[in-house]
Amino acid sequence: MTGFVHSFESMAAVDGDGLRCAVFLAGCPMRCVYCHNPDTWHTEGGRETEAEALVRKIARYKPYFGKDGGVTFSGGEPLAQAEFLRSMMPLLAEQGIRYAVDTAGGVPLTETVKEVLSGAQEVLLDLKFPDDAGYRRYTGVGIDRPLAILDFLNAIGKKTRVRTVIVPDLNDTEEALLSYLVHLADKSCVDRYELLGFHTMGFFKYEKLGIANPLAGKKALDPAVKQRLQAFVDEKMKENR
């Protein structure tokens, strides 16, 4: 089976446990205002690739994975190509390679998606906004899909890292984060709630692609603010355990 691969990163240290390689798949149903990879929105931006060929490429990096590492499928939205991911599951298992899924959760919870999530070593799930209005305004889809995926991950006890991008003047307060934490209070699957700072490194891609940048002129998040807010959510997560 073939899928559409946008790019490949041979050494990824922030996309799951251990040392990993990261495969960025092309295509995404969401249009997040702070997306730094608009070049991954369409499958046309990727290269059609055979599952067997991709697994062979991943296997070249197996020596440095160690006991915790593996491959992380990101994007774009990797679950938009769930059939492609499922076709690689037995091939990766034959090589003794574990995989993680980095998803925004903007796809329906089909049986194929469930199968892919169930087989993952870990899931990194974005919680972009705390309510449906915020999701629809800033991503173009509703909150129901990511919350359904989170509920499923909790039901099967899948190790999950939830992540939220913090944007200045949008959700960069403790009060705003309390509304996110409501969704995590009863989710024992959540191993970590990680805040990511908004940055401008992808702005040049909008210019190159001739796409309007909704946050043009917005400055990157002050690292000190992210550090303070991360300490806040860490403490709140401890209280909820």
C-alpha cells in the first residue's frame, strides 16, 4: 500500500520517548491559525511512498532507538492516512520497531483509527482549544473529534501526552488553562500535559505558498511565560491525581 510522505527526520528527541525518527505525513483536515507547517495541508505536498520502502528506511535507524525509542508518525495529520499506518503495523512489528502517533485528533474515530491508536507505543494528542467555539474559530473543526479520541485512549489505558500551543493574548493565562484542564481531570491515561510556545519560524512558508497568515505580526511566546504556565499546569495535574 502507498501513502503520502511529506518529510523524514532521522533524529527526533521531542516527539515521544527516547531517540526516534519522525515521519511527517502529508494531508490535514484542520486549518489551525498558528500552524507552522502549512506545506503539509495537502497530500499533493507529499511523495507517494510504498509502506515496505518506508519501513526499510525507518529500520536503518533502529540501532540508536534503544529500549525506549522508535518512529513517530506526525504530519500534517497522520490519522488522515490511517489505512496506510495500519498497513505498516505488521512490517514494523517484524523489525521490532515501536511507533508513536502525533495527532491533532481532527478525524473521525473509525475502527481503523482505533486499531492504529491501540497499537501505538504512545500517543501525542493536541488539545488546541478548550471549547467547541474556539476549535471552530481557530482550527475549522469541532472539539468533538479530539475529545472522542481522548476518551478512547483513556478507555484502553494508552499512554498519552497531551499538548497545547500557547499563543500570546489568546490562551497565555492561568485562567485560560484551567478550562483546558477540565478535560484532563478524569483521564488517567494522560502521562503528561505539555505546553508548547508559539513561534514564528514557519511564517516564511505562508509567504512562499502565497497563503494568508492569520497571525502575521504576532510575536513568539516569551519562554519565561511558558515556563511559568507549565509549572502551573504541572501542579494542577498533581492535584488531580
